[in-house]
Amino acid sequence: MESFRGHGGIQMLLTAEQEAQQIVSSARSLKMARLKQAKEEAEKDVDHYRSHMETEYQNKISETSGSSGNTVKQLEEETEMKIKALTESTSRVSKEIVDMLMKHVTTVRT
């Protein structure tokens, strides 16, 4: 009977070891599945961030390009307005300046 008990105890240990191996194997499988899922999620986040940054970069480039064209146009308009203002101012005072210069040139000091 003693040998039967010993044999039964060994069988129980073998069964317990097999169950433990199944549990460990199952845990490894779950761990690998979770690691794969985490990697996929991380890659998805990286792709999303990359596309967001690329879009932002392209927007800044287009703003810079567009605004430089707008800035040039605005500067040209401002320059044209200033030239017109100076021309009008010159035409108004030119007669007075010519008269003043003629007076100084023709006046003789002794």
C-alpha cells in the first residue's frame, strides 16, 4: 500500500507540474499578446503624432510663403502711397522753394 501512496503522490506532483506549466505557458502567451498590442498602440500613436507634426509644419510653411507674398504686396502699396504723398507735397511747395532760391541768389550783400 505504501508503494501505491507513493505512486499516487508522484502522479499528483506530475499533474500539478503539468498544470503549472500550462499556467506559465498561458501567462507567457498573454504577456506576448499584450506586448504586441502595446507595440501596435505605440506605433499608432507615433504615426498620429508624426502626421500631426507634419501637418503643422506644412501649415507654417504655407503661412510663411503666403504671408511673404502678402507682405511684399502690402509694402509695395505702402511705398506707392508714400511716393504719391511726397510728389503732392513737392508740387505744393516747389513754387515757394524756387522763389526763395531766386531771392537768395539774386540778392547781393555788401
